[in-house]
Amino acid sequence: MVNYVITSEGGEGPPSAGGDRRIANGPLYEEEEIRAILESSDQPVIPGTARCIEQVADLEFTGKDLVQLIFDCLDRGRFLNSQWCQTKDNGPWAACDGYRVRRREWFDSLSKKLEIEYYVKFGIARSKRTIVLISCHTPS
């Protein structure tokens, strides 16, 4: 049984095994809809994969940090592409928009700010009340 966690108007559905995951004509999600979720929900952003949970923990991001990161993607990030992402092996699929964003962040250990680049991939949950974060990492 196929289970779609995130719906969008882009694409016909997840790819067949080994198929192209890209979705044409992105971004899939309207900026206004994303901003409304970020501003009104009790828990507006949740990590949607085990790997993303690890990425967020490694970055030591709080829920507020994730909200700000998504705002930063919208305000000054660069849209990269839209694609289907599987949330776990043989699990649900998510239609996601990917962004690259650079932010200046303070590092206590260095007593200065540095520019940090993040790659972020997310979609809107079927409920339309939550942003599901699929990927959140620095370049590797």
C-alpha cells in the first residue's frame, strides 16, 4: 500500500523504483501558506525522518531554530528543486522543496560570527498545520 504523507500539486506521485524523483515546476508550496503555518501552529516544524532527527540534534537546533531556518529559506534562501523523498524504507513519500540558505551565526568558542550554509528540504503535511522537515544539514 502506498502512503502519501505530504500532498502537493506537483508531479503525478512518487516515482517507481529507481525512477526520477524530481518534480517539475517548483517550488510546490506557496510562501504565504508556509508563513501562515510557521506563524500560527503550536508545533509548526517537525523532523520527518530518522536521519533528519539526527541532523537537527547534531546542529543542536530547537523548534524555534527550525522555524527561523524555514523563514530564512523564504526570505533569503535559494530554491534548488522539488522532489519526491521517501521518509523511511518502504515508507511514506513526501513532495518536498529544497533550499540552500546562508546565515551568519555567533560562535561563543570563537567569539565571532561566521557564515554557515544549510541545505533544507521540507513539505507541508496533509493536515496543512505542520511543515515536515526531511533534510537539514550543512555541506558535507
